[in-house]
Amino acid sequence: MSTDESAAQDAFLEADVFARNCGSRDVLQNLTSRWGLLALLALTEGDYRFNALRRRVDGVSERMLSQTLQTLERDGFVTRTVLQSIPPRVEYSLTDLGRAVGASVEGLIEQVEAAVPEVMSARERYDDRPPRD
């Protein structure tokens, strides 16, 4: 490997979310998508079978939930377990990494939920302002 290739590899491995090629950007994009965040948060409550998780994450389509879970599994946040039964059932759970990130997400969600009245008030004030030129 050349010196330039080695430097590029080191830069890729060093996490800096503000750097254009940082791998954490893709992870954050997957995790903080609307459905990724909600699926992860739901799984902090415990293991879910697919249809139960779909009911919990109200509004997500079957296809979108399936794609979201595959992405979260690929990134190491979720484990998919096929249960030996007739018919076979699939259960989703968080990995250790998923639980750690989920705990941080829970704190953020709690802050956002508590701030909804303040946000709604700020939106009203903003919307009532005269138009800008």
C-alpha cells in the first residue's frame, strides 16, 4: 500500500462526522432516518416479532420496515433471530451496540417530547412574522 493509500485509509478509519468521507455519516443517516430511529427506540422496550414491531411503529409500511431492519442489522444495531416453529417466526432484538445507542436516543426523544409545547409556540411566532424580502 502506498503512503497516499495508507493516509487515506487512516483518514477513513478516524471518525470525524464533519469530514466528507467519514463512515459515521452513513451510519448516522441510517440510524436517524425516521423509521430507523423509531424502530431502534421500539426495540429498546424489548424483543419484537416483525408484525408486532410494525404495529408499534405506527405508519411504517411492511417494505420500509423490512429495509430499515436490514440496514440496522447490517450496521450491527439489530439481531434477527428465526424461531423454529410452524410457521417459522422471526424476532428482532438489539445488540449490545444497539442498546447503548438506544439509551442515548431515549434521552434525546424524552427531551424532544418534553419540548413539543415550546416548539409549537416557536413555530406559531415564526409563522406570524411578516414575510421576508
